[in-house]
Amino acid sequence: MQNVQAEQAVSLAPETSEQLLHTSLESTLSQLRRLYYDTALSANSTVLSAIQRLIPTSHILFGTDYPPDHDIGVRPAVNGLATYSGWSVQERTQIASKNALRLFPRLQDEQT
């Protein structure tokens, strides 16, 4: 067998290459949208805006890094979520508690 350089082995038409890239990107985004994300150390408008464009609200959970540092974890998370104007009151409620209760139903029993 003859040794073939990588550049010689695959020669795709630009349209095919672009289609493969698009398909790969869509597959990656689809997988990312199935994961759950929390707001720990990320509750600022830049991060929340980016995640809002990428992830459905139903997959975002309120989070802090409590107890390690109350000032770094809890206050900014609470304030960031409360002051971010990109979500409705209903979406904030989902993120603050309802999404976690749906994901971890046993916690629902502890609330009653």
C-alpha cells in the first residue's frame, strides 16, 4: 500500500465540507441543550444572556457555591438572577426552584 498524506486522502467539495460542519455543529448544540446548567458564580447579565440564547429555561437551575463563601456565592447569585431583565417572573421562578423540583421530585416531598 502506498502512504497517502492526509490532505491527499480526503478531498471534499466546499459544499460537502460546509454541510459536514453544519451537521456537526447542530449535533453538538443539540447535545448541549439536553444538559442542565446552574447559575453558580455565573449570575451576571453577560453569562445569563449567552446561556439564555443557547439553553431552554427549563434546563437552567439556581445555584450558588454556598457554603464556601457567602459573599462570593450566594449574594451575587440571588442578586444576578433577580436583576437580570431577560427573563419573565415565571421564568425566574422556574430557575429559582421549579426546575430543580421537577428534576429531583423527592425534594417536592420535603417542601410540603
